[in-house]
Amino acid sequence: MKKLFLFFIAFNAMIANAQTDSLIGFTATSSKNEISTEQKFDANLSAENIGRNIKTLSLKPHNLGSAADKENAEYILKLYKSFGWDAKIETFKVLFPTPKTRVLEMTEPTSYKALLKEPALKEDSTSAEDGQLPTYNAFSADGDVTAELVFVNYGLPSDYEQLAKMGIDVKGKIVIAKYGRSWRGIKPKVAQEHGAIGCIIYSDPKDDGYYQGDVYPEGAFKNEYGVQRGSVMDMVIYPGDPLTPGIGATEDAKRLTQSEATNLIKIPVLPISYHDAAPLLQALDGPVAPADWRGALPFTYHVGPGKTKVHLQLAFNWNMVECNDVIATIKGSQLPDEWVVRGNHYDAWVNGAADPISGQASMLEEAKSIGNLVKNGWQPKRTLVYCSWDGEEPGLLGSTEWLETHIAELQQKAVIYINSDGNGRGFLGAGGSHALENFVQQVAEDVTDPQTKTSVYNRLMASEVVNASTNKAKQEILDGHGWKLDALGSGSDFSSFLQHAGLTTLDFGYGGEDDGGEYHSIYDSYYDFTHFKDPGFKYGVTLSQTAGRTVLRMADADILPFDFRNLYKTINSYVKELMEMAQQMKENTEMENKLLAQNDYTLAADPAKTFVAPKPKDEVPYLDFSPLQNAMDAFKKAADSLAIVWKNQMSSSANHDQLNELLYRSEQQLLTQTGLPRRGWYRHNIYAPGFYTGYGVKTLPGIREAIEQRNWAEAQQQIIVTADVVNHFATYLSQAASTK
């Protein structure tokens, strides 16, 4: 026991000494000042205060456009002002449908009418609150359809390939898909592409119900009545208000008609509980579902179609509503025209204690502590802009409309956008612009995990090494090569900043030990949060420390902490992946076509079951990656040269303003004017949400998705486009490297 005690004394001393070293982007003197500021910042953070704000802001259902949502906006505005910030509400007018008719019933072979309701629980007082949105998918189409039912697993393109081998066509049918494996909006999108006339989505207990653990309220997991609400707007085309793509949804904005909006689904879509799904699935006949399709309901899963028919009727109020963003500012003392922008949304599908109020409360605590620093004489060098977003849940509406309204000014002034969303107990999740990888690692090394008392970085790396799949991967982490920022796809308010405007972006959150089934249900409540997500709100403070340090260091850095050598390594790894992917597809296609020509698939299939052999695929041609490889060589040389200049300037007394501006506007050089094929709103050439993954990222998306879709001409064309972008970026970095 004594030895352990002495170890912790030594360990804490080591951490304290480590924090006296120079921070990235700061001189030795300014590092000491910064560390002192951060210690004062930490001292004013309160877990109890975070808990109070979670309770207050999640007390009532507060979806976009509701009276309670407006009350929360005004409450947040009042808080910012009490903290000493200059704050205001910016209002946009956006399209937001709410349901007026919801009917789901099985008409054959027996009758069953779905409940479509989550019951209140005595343990959870807010589950009985008035004003709850019914269980529905926003931006579903209106529709009244009756058809045979087909089970399509998770509703991914690969699932439809499996159905085709089974001789099953969903054209003219209604499909039922499981939540999971992709963003929910992909499921009706793919169903629609295959000719389905309706889509039902349910949560199988194998994924987040009793198969995983005790169900709510005894445990964290989804009970039989829980339903995941959510938007099915096709955000991979463009997010934000569907009627004002590319421009802010101000009162007088020119709007599309609803039929002109290309990101709206054309078929009716409805989410249901596994209580309502079970009778429908149990009635299905047809082939037994493949082994990896089967869930945890207590019967044999069949695919259909056949005797089971369902009637789905949906109608919506397609209303224009207010979307109220709360924007708070503290003006910079030396560089007022350089902005550090921080954001988290506050709207929810129902009460939303975890998603998003846990993150919002942490961000407000940061704002309170920063306000206290200012009241005691500290001033940020750069301007701080804190944004409490409305309308994130239906499709990133508040952040996107604000970005589109202010894009010209933001591209001139925004040094960084720092995002968070829901938060919980567990490990650091960090994603964003890879030129900030070293910077974020240092921040993570300086934040203490509240459970283990080591740094959140050390704890994350311990998790990574333990869970690495191979000894080689484990050794790489042990050798110090494991830390990587995640690439960002979509699903939160960072999307428009990074992928449309090309602003340097980071996204933070904690989790992994807070699993459950409350997501977007009436059970995402203060009761659930305090019992299963972050009891004591300790990780709320940890998020405040992580994002707060990032804000403070970016605000006061002498030279902004960009290292493009990390970005080079990351993009170069993507290029190698694509080259290997193309080669693997070539070899796989040759083998599969050979087996088809020999009739091996048919001979190997069970003659008692329907099997339709796939058609031979076109051979994969040679793709010439040399333009991109040459561009990457130029990028490496420029990044190496700039790293030397950056280091030299850190030790000089020269004015750093010109270099800093070139650094923070660098990400914009990775945009293309025309954007990605078939979705020009997404202009970043390195990161985008996947066309068939939604939230999941696709890196080098123009090339990668062309290869995945076997569009070889487009793949070659996108190699050239990406090479041009990288060459332009290398030239830009060379210009920065010539800064005196």
C-alpha cells in the first residue's frame, strides 16, 4: 500500500513537471502565463453547476420550434450575459415537419395495430411531461401505402445484394430494417433506390436492448417500447434547411419549393419499437434470414415477402418555424479579427439530457469560467465566439444556416471551430483537422481522467493498445505511434464549418462506458443520465477542461499550433489505402468472374433454396495514381519546410501575424469550387460523410466512392482533381514557409 502511495506521489509530480514545459505555439514565458490561466479556469469549474444546468435545460421536451425550446434559448442567453459575454439570439426561419397522422397496421395474415407510443415510467418523472414529439422520422414523405413486407437486415446496399442472390426484389414492397450499422437516413434512401414504397425502422434488442444488458429503468438499455426518433433528411446531399441550400435561411431568403429540395426522401418512413416490430417480423414467411441478419427476438427471423402485408399511413405538418441560435462574444484584446469559435447544440427530440444537454451544460460552464477570468483582469488575445445551436437534430439547421449567412466573414476571421455534442463517462473521443494532431495530444496529456487519475490521453492509449487486433498494432501504439485524430464525417454541427467552408475544426466528447438505449427517446432524461451516463457529472467537467484548454490555447497562442507533417502522413496513408483497394478489387473481380464462369456459385448453393448467381462484373482497369503521388511529394517538401520556419519563428521576436493568418486559412485551400460529384455542397476534398454511410466519414471521398461504385472514369478524373488540390495546397504551404 505504501509503495503504491509513493508511486502516485511520483507520478503526480511527473505530470506537474510535464506541464511546466513549453506548450505548443507558446514561448517559455507565455507558457507559464497560459498554465496559470488554465489553473484558474479549472478552479472555477463546478460539477454541481453542470448538473443543475442539465436538470434545468432537460426539464421539458424542447424540440425545434417549441415554446420550451425558445425558453431554453432565452435561459442560455441570460446565462451568457450574466457571465459577462456580449450575447444575442440570431433567428432563422426553417422547414420542420411534425406528424399529424401515423398509422402502422398489419392487415394480413392477421391483424395488428402498432402502438407507436412510449409509456411514461414512474421512476422517470419527465417521461410523463406534456409536449413530447410523437415517435417519427422527420422529413419522411407523406404517404398512404399497403404492400407486402420484406425484412432487409440493416438496409445497406450489401443487404440488397444478398436479397438479390435469394431472388427477392423489394420493388413495390414495404421494407423493415434494423437501426444500426449506418445513419438512419441511409435506410430509406437505399430502399427508395430499389423501388420500395415505404420503410419501417426498428431497434432490435440484440443491438441495444435486453441482449446487451438490463433494460430501462432497471438498466441502461432500451426497453421494448423505446423508439429512436430522428431525421431522415438526406444530409449527404446537403444539411441545413432543405429549402435554402447554400444560403442562410433568413426571413427574406429565396426558397426552393418542397419538391425541388433534392435532400428530401420520397417515401414514407417510420421508426418503431421492438414491441411493435415483433408481430410483423414473426408473421413473415419466405426464406429464413441469413445467420448474421438474425436479431434477439424469440422466434425465427424470415425475410419474406409473402402472406404478410402492412398498411403504412403518414402525414405531416410542413411548417416553417423559428430556429434560434444563441451567439456570445468576448472581443480579443490584440487580434479582434481572429475568432476562436466554439459550439454545441441545445435542441432535442424530447428532453435530451444526454443528447445534447450534457455537452451544452459543459460548454456553458466553460463560458462561466472564462467570464470569471475576464472579470479578474484576463483578456483573450483573439476573439471568442460561443454558439449554442438550435435545430441540430432535424439536420444541423442552426449551425448550417449561421455558417451560410456569415461564411465570407468566417473564412476571413475564424481560426478554428471547436464542437461538442452529447457527453458521458469513459474515454476521450477527438476528431478533426489533422494538422492539429500534436496540439490535441498535448491538451489530452494535460487533462486528468476523473476515474483513473491518469491523463485522458494515457487512458485512451491504454484502451487502444488493449483492444488492438494484432500484436503489430499493439506494438505501434506502445512505440508512440497510436495517437490519431479521427477523420470527421457528419452527424453534428462541425459539418458545415469543415466540409463547406473549409475551416479548421475539432470535435470532442467522452463516452464508451455510458452505453444504453435512451437515444432520441423520451427516456433520454435527467434520471437516466444521473443513473447510467455520468453520475456526479465528473466527465462534464472533463469535457469543459478539454474544450476549454483548446479554446484558451488557440486564443492566446503566439504562433498557431499547426503541423502539416501530420496532415501529410494522414493523407498519404489514405492514398496508399486507395491504391491497395483498387488492386484488391481488381484481384477479387477476376476471381469472382472466374468462379461465375465455372458455375461454382450455383454448384455450391443448396439446391433446395432459391439462389440467383450474381452477374459478372466489369474488369477493374488500371488507375493511374502517379499525378497524386507526385503531388504528395510536393506536399511533403512544403510541409517539412514550413515546420522549420515555424520553429525558427517561435524563437524569434518577429511579428507572427502574417504567418498565423496563412496557417489558420490553410484548410480552405483543400476545398474545390465545384464540390463532390452529385453533391456540390460538400467542397472539402479530404473529408466528407459517405454517400451510403451518412455519419461515417469517407476520406478522399471523390476517388474512394468512385472506386466503390465501380465508376472507373470518374475515379481517374477525381485522382486528377485531388492531385490539383494537393498541388495547390503545397504551393500555399510553400508561400507560408517563405514568410519573414
